[in-house]
Amino acid sequence: MQIKLTSVFFFFRKKLLLNIMRATIFLLCLSVFSITPNNVLSQDAKIKIEKNVNVTVDEVFDLIMSQTDYTFIYQVDMFKDYPKVNVKKGTIKANKLLEKSLSIGDFNFVISGNNTIIIQQDSEFQELNISGKVTDVNGLPIAGITVYVTDRKPEGDRVSNNFVIRGTSTDFDGTFSLEAKEGYYLVAFGLGYEYVSQQVTTQTTYNITLKERIAELDEVVLIGYGSTTREEVSSAISSIKSEEINQNVIGNASFDRALSGLIKGVQIQQNIGRPGSSVDINIRGITSPFGSSDNNPLFVIDGVPFQVNPAFKNTITDETRFAETPNPLLGINPQDIESIDVLKDAAATSIYGSRGANGVIIVNTKKGEKGKKMRVNLSVSTTFGKPINTLDWLNADEFKEFSEAYIISSVEAANAGNIFPQSLQFGMADLDVVFDFSTFTFQTTYNGLNDSYFGDANTNWNDVVYRDAAATQKYNLSINGGSERSSYYLSLGYIDQEGLLLNDEFKQYNFRLGLDSQISKHIKMGANANLSYTDNFSGYSNSNGNLNQILDARPDFAPRNEEGEYNYPPSRFFGFFDQESPNPLAFTTENKADRKSYTALGNVYIESEVLKNLTVRGQVNGSFFFTDNNTYNPDFAGTFGITPFDPPRGPANSTLTLSKSIATSITTDVTTTYRNTFGNHSILGLLGFSWQRDKGDRNLFLFQGFPDDDISTTATNAEQNISASNFREEIGLNSIFSRVSYNYKNRYFLTANIRRDKSSRFGPNNKEAYFPSVAASWNIANEEFLKSSNLVNTLRLRASLGEVGSNNTGEFVYLQFFNRGARGNGLYNGQVASGLNDILPNPDIRWEVTKEFNIGLDFTLFNGRLRSSFDVYNKQTTDALIGPAFALESGATDYTENFADLSNKGIEFEISGDILRSKDFRWSAGFNISKNENELKKFNADGIDPFLIDRFEIGREIGLIRGHIVEGIFQDPAEVAASPTQTSGTGVGDYKYKDISGPNGTPDGIIDDNDREILGSTQADFFGGFNSAIQYKGFELSAFFNFSKGTESLVDFGISDPLNPQFGSNVQRRFSHPFRWSPTNTDATLPRLVSGDPNQNNRISTANVYDSSYLRLRNIQLKYNLNKKITDKLGLTNLSVYVSGSNLKTWTDFPGVDPEAGGGISASGGFDNGGAYPNAKSWSLGVNVNF
């Protein structure tokens, strides 16, 4: 007996020229009106008859399938002697046509997945009634498994045209029943499980055990302009799923913070914890360390490409560089993300050509499913956060004791001639200064503190400016489903987040709509739209200074006086004039920084199978980022103290900054894809064209002087417009790209990519470049000698070689521009004047090029219970952009040239598995670790910023920290006299620095810059993360950790340097007098307290460069899923509740606020100035409901 499986294709012959707006409107209408319940054949499915004709039943099926998505399976000769059916020209419903065709005879219809209808004659069902149960290897029932019978012995693990007679699927308990004949073969298979068959005998009960198929082989991976299965990936691509993202993003607005420690080779640094702020992401090391380049990866969200930190080449006169831009990742609700694929090696990223040097992160959002009933998902969570850490300041009594010790020690230094008496704080203490004519020196006598100088409060400014618990409310609602031909996904998100500081408020609204529709048999269309609005208000303005530099305020004064006005604690300079110190509460709450951001990401596409196996797709992607900043800084909330030489505090000195930033991008992609299989050979070919146009428009206005600080604070009330700047640009990128893939027997895989980019960013002779790559892999586990192994499931060896570029740099640096000078420089003889801008053009500017070789090994053992991957790579970057030396006579301040080479070599390893697995219990764990060695091979030091030059040396990694080596503390004058000269003010109790070298390369008895050595770098020796999860029945307990080892950071407090504090400023407890050297505390590790720091004890040295290694509990969560019997009674699909903690514990020796902020993954990173807005540690409670 033969079985007929009909599959019909037709040729799409019409031209693919559609107007995008008309297509979108049509798609919306079609999707809305086609979301209807499913029947055997949809009530709305209609068949068009071209003419009156008599057709066979087989031809009726062909006709229905050519105009719908249905497929019919039936015995090949079932309708051989059946009478023909007379059909008339016109339109008829599919159900009616089917009923008319089968009006005589007795048939049963079995509906399988994917709109497949199995037709059997009733007479076939009388032979044998069989039933059974399908379970996994642990004895757990499996629902939704397809069970078929056939009269032939199955070959392989695929459903062939001559295979199925009838079938069914298992119910919730894993049971099934169907009719068969003795000698038939019973077959069971399902997604994620292996294929099993056995012959039917006279028995009527069959219990089938299915082994899990290695899921990663079936996993779909996005690879740029297409997708493939994990088994066919030959390059270095890592993936994470929505479950991991959602757990780690709790309490945050954007998903980038959820990636820490989850992906091997990807390093995340959270520098700042202000609501809505972005993070730095680095994939496999720094490739562009100089100039205005950025080392963050390219993001592609639903086909929309963009840079998180786009580079701008601004001149000194262009003040729009101070205009804030939004975090574009806020435009995506983390709850809408289905998966994230990270393309790391050049073979994977070369399809993106000039934007692939720093890796590519592809975000795939959730979509509806055709043929599925409407599903509603609701999640609600509440989070309470506080600073991850704060500095430990002295209380009022300790501050008074410290002040006295500080003055006594400084008086001794003044009498020893190390400092001038003017450096002492006369207002704080009673001091007598007498000039000794015999020695021509001043002698100072300390007579005690002035009690009137000190207040009677005891203020902990951390408690004053930070909230006790910053609350965050998150609400997410999504609706998805589909009809037989269309699917939809709709979501709404809302976040109401309190910042850690008292007056900080962050609100965000997200909307997403995704539509996909099968217009006809061979044409489908779709559209995605992500909209976001953010309102970010803060009483703290970053432009006013560093946060912890204001929290060192005196603790003996309250925030406000008895009249409710702000206190400005007094202090004195050199004992001659008073100063009002700033007030931390006013500084962090009274500024009015209102930032509103609007984000739109979306696309529309149409795809047609124009020939068998040949698909053409046209897609238009668009992004829109708009930020409107309005920041009012009242003078009374300023950072700096007021002296008698300054004008009095008041609105006449207050400022208003207005800025706007608009960035738009339109990308049009047209791709043609060919797929085919010839026996054991499978091929894929891709040819594509892309046109991208980016526009930017930024402006900034600065006003000063207002009638008051409460009402009349708009620009029209300002006394003067200090500055007005505007900047516009338009950039183009035209590309053609191609990919060819080959697969032989699922054993040998080969992929080749090439892309040609032409960019307006580069000089006339260097606008074009080609970026090729090739990758191959061998799945040894599919060889005959391992194919039947129960131990080895996957053993894949990968190798790749490719070339990519970087174009995320300043625009049009090859052209000479003209502009008006900034502020007063824009006038000549009182008239508005224009001149050359500050950039010296370079007509030969070209791409940065990175070549990379990668070799990797993936293996899966013990039926998927143990999974691991290992990669080794070598990246060589040439022609990196740098600002070399140039003639100052040109009048320019900036010049860019391709003149730096560097390399990144590294290894990545990850392993995960199920440690224990039984019917009700499962314990799984995962671990990843990465090591990257960065080396600068060539650069020109003459043009490097003098503040950054110490960070670079040929043959070493990027981000070096140079400084002096502290050998100890001077204990007596003889030791000072016998040691190399440090400064004229060096004395007993100061640091003793090592004399290493001089101008001639040998020690010269003088401590200067020649005696500095490399003390560390901002690059980690290795980093990674690990996780563990335990599931017991409905309970789930999971934890994620991330770590970094070997990063060094310089704690640099600037004017609030703890080794040289200002009189009247508080100090951290660890820097106070009990830990400082004195004649009675000679074992101390910190130098003496002395005003003015005459020995420069605060210079960069081994005393203030710290190891920033850390291990952090990133997230821990306890979740409970209600029993299905309960949710069924409630009419729910699922209901779960959870409690979660983030950043709860950090193990580190780093003494600053946060070692993660203190480390650096960029060339200029590595400083922790104590001023960053801290990250939060938090607890969350939430509920997820599925209807």
C-alpha cells in the first residue's frame, strides 16, 4: 500500500514592487481581521475557481493546498475509483468544496500540527485498537508527542512521503490511542526528543520511552540576515534565552545590565547606577583605543542596526558635545526578548563588515504563533534598593578629634620648615605665629581648638541624601496568538523607579507590536514596532561635580538651620578669609534636571518564494532617538564654596541648559536566499544589498541670570544667553554582501561570507573596503564510529578566519569645515566672524581593519547532561585611528590618522550540565571563564593627550597605570637625609619612594617621573561567571555570580584627596588619624597628616593603586510555580511568584565604593574617583500570570 503526502508549490510571477506604507496598512488590516478560531478548515478560507471543470478528488486537494496552508495525507490510491467533482467558476468556501468532494464514502479526519489533515476510511480502523504511554528516561509523562503508524519499516528519523497512515498526539498524561494492524510500525517522536519506532504485534498496550534529543542541535541561532541551527554554526556565537535575561534584569529598565557573567568572552562594566544609564560592553578586547572611537558592539534588534555609543568628532567650539543622548536600549522592554545571540569572531561578524570589529549582539524579540489561541501574560514586581556601598565617613566627635590631630601634625611640619604657616587653618584652632629673626623662620604655637568653629549636630550625609529604600514598580502585559495565516504580539510595559537620591524619579513606558501574515501560499509580510518614552528627573546634576566629593561635608552641621534654610558650614583659606562650604542636600536635590527621551525602533518586510527553494525578502528598518534635556542649576545648590571674592549666592548666578538631540537611521535591505538539499548535500546561498542613511541633529543653549529660582526659570527670563551651539550631520553606508553554506551529512560544514562597504566617513580614496571570512566545522559525533555512542552526543571541531572593520569614529575628518568661534571667540572687531574649525583634515583617512583566527571545540555528553565549549582566538588590528603630532602652526587642535596596531589573544571556556536529575528534582549548574591578552604593537605617542600617555606602551596592554613604588615611611631625619631627594618639603612620616632610574637610565638620587613603573592595568587577567539552579516540584532556587580578577584601579579623589584633605572637610575613617603616622604611631601604613602635602604623598604609587578583583552575587531568586490542578481551576495557564535579590554581596579587597566601577574595559578607564552614582543592591517581589 502506498501513502500520498501532497506538497504543492507554485511560481510567484508578479513583480515585487510594493509601496511600504500601503503594505503596512494592508498588513495591519489583514492581521486584525484574520485572527479567528481554527476549524478543520477555516470558515473564512475560500477557494477561487478559474473556470467550470470536472476534477478528481486528488485535484481538489491540490487546489485547496495551492490557495491555503493545508496539507492532506492519505493513501495514494484511496480515491482512485472515486467519481470526479464538478466545480463551477467563482469562489467557494474550502469546507463546502471538501464536503462536496467527499459526499459519498465514510471518512475520518485527523488534524495534526501545521494544518496537516490525515484522511482515513473508517473500514481501516477495525483491525486493532492500541494504546499506551510515552515517558522520558526518568519515567515522567510527555505531552504533545506525535505518534504514527505505518505499514513500512521507517528509514532514518524523517517522515517520508511513503510513511504516515494515521496518527495522533499524546495528552497531558502522555497517553495515546489509535488503530493499527498487526505488522504495522508504531512511531513516536517530538521536538527535543529522539525518534523511536517498533513493530505492532498482537498486544494492545505499548509504553514508549523517549530519550532527549540534544537540544542545542535544534536551537535556532541568528547569524545576521538569516538564521541557522546550532549544529550548523562553525563560528564563535554564544546565545542566551529569555529566562536568564528576565531573572537578571529585575529592577532594571534595560537588558544590557542583565548580561554580566552570562556569556563567555563578553565583559560588562556598570560604571554608574543612575536610572536609565547604560553600561560598557566589550567583546574580546579593545580594538580602537584612541581618538573618539568606541569599543562597544553593534546591536541589531529585529533587524535594526545601531551603536549604543555612536562616536562624534566634535571640535572644541562645538558645545553640543555636552548634549546628553539617550540609552537606545531603553527602547526594548526586556520582557519582550526571546533570545540574544552574540557574534564574537570575525567569521560571524564579517557579514556586517565595517561594523563588526567589536562584535555584534543580535536581539530577537518574541512573536505570536500561527494557529494558537490568544494568550495573555501579566507580570508585576516591586523592588526596593539602596546603594551597593557607601564610604564610611567620620561622625562629629571623630571629626573634631581628627581636626585637632591634623592641626597639631601640620603645626609640627610648619615649625620644621616643611610647609608655610599660611597653610594652617587658623579659624579652626587658636594659633600663635611668631617670626624668629635669628633663624628667619616662623614658629607656630597651638593653643587648642576654637569650640565656636564646630557645630552641635551629628550628620551622616549618606543618610541625608540617599533614600532608605528606593522603590521600583514594574508592570508588563503581553498578548499574543494567531489565526491560520497570521500571528500577532502586543505588549505594554511601565516602570516607575525611584532613584537612590531623594529627588530622582525615572518613568518609562514601552509599547511593542509585532505582526506576521501569510498573504498567500508563497508571500508573507510582517512589521515590528517598538516605542518607548522615558521621563528621567533628577535633583542631582553630574555637571556640578562628583557625588562623593560633596559627601565629605562636615558632619557637625545639620542640613538646614532652625529657619529651614540650608546650612553652608564655614571654613577658612589660609586663616585670612571665610568660605561657605557647599551643602550636600541642596546639591543632590535642588537641581532640576529633566530629561525626556523618545525612542522608536521598527521594520516592515515582505518575503516571497519566487521559485522553489528561492526566497526574496525586502525589509526597511528604522530607528529614531530623541532627547530633550532641560537642566536648571540654582546657584545655592552649587558644588563650590563661596568666598569674599565671589558674588553672593542668588539666582543671578543660576544657569539653565537646554539641549536636544535627534538621531535617525533608515536601512533598506534586499536579500535573496536559496536553500536546497541533494541527497546528503545541503546548500544555502545568500545575496544581499543594504543602504543605510543616518542623520543627527544636536543643539545646546546655555543661559544665566534669573529673577528667582522657583518660577521664572525659563529661557525668556534669563539675563544673558552665554552660548548657543548646533550640529548637524548625515552619513551614508552602501553595502553588498553574500554568504554560502554547505552541509554534508550533518558532519562537515563550511560557510563563507564577504561584504563590501562604502562609507561617507572616510577619505575619497578609501571609501570602499571588502570584508571576507570562512568557517568550517566537523561534527565528529555523527561519524559512523560514534553515531551510536551513548556517551558522546556532540563533538564539534570549529575553525574560522575573517576580516572585519570599524567605522564607529568621527565623521568627515577628511574635510575642512568652517564655523563661528565659541562665545567671545566668535566675534572679530565686534562683528560675527567665521573661520576654520579646529580639525585638521586628513584626506587619506581609512578603515580600521581587524583580522581574526578562531578555533573552537563543542561537546555534549551523557545524553545532553554535560555541555561544554572552548575557543581560542587571535585578533590583529591594524591602522587603528589615533591623533598623532601635527604642526601647531596650522591653528588646529585635532588631527586623526591611521597609525596604530594592536592585538588581542584569548581563550574562552564554558561548561554546564545537570548534576542531578529525577522525576521531581533537578540540580543544574554552569560556569564560564575568559582570558584576553591585549598588546599595543605600534602607535605615535607625540599626539596623545598628556593625561593619557602613561596608559600606553608598545609591547604592553592598553590602560596601564604607572606610578612610584613606596618602600616605606621615613622614621627619622637621618633617613630622610640619606635618601634620594623627593621634594623640599619631605619630612619624617612621609612616604619613601624608590629611586629606579634617571635621564641616563640609572638611579640618579632624585625622585621624579623617571622613577615610575607600571603598577597594573585596567585589563582583567580573567573574568566570567557561574550559576546554579535547583528545581523541586514547583519550587525553583537559582543564583548567578560574576567575577573579575587582576584589574587594578587608582582611587583618585581629586580635591578631596584623603591623604591631603582640606581643613573643614570630612575624611573616610580608614584615612583618619588612628591610621596615620605620628611619633607615637610609627607602625602606621599611612603617612603623616600635614596640610598641603609637601611630599606629594598623593602621587600615583603602590599606596593608592588597588586590586579591583571581585566576586559578586549578581542575582538570587526563589520561585514557586503553582500546581497545574490549581491553575486549571483558576482558569490560568500558569501562575508563579518569586522573591529575588540583586547585587546582595560582593567579595573584594577594593576599598572604594564599587570595584566594578573602579575597573576599566576601555582605554581611559581605571579611575574610581568616588564620585559616580552608585549601583544598587535590591530585593524584589513579583508575580507572573499566564492566561
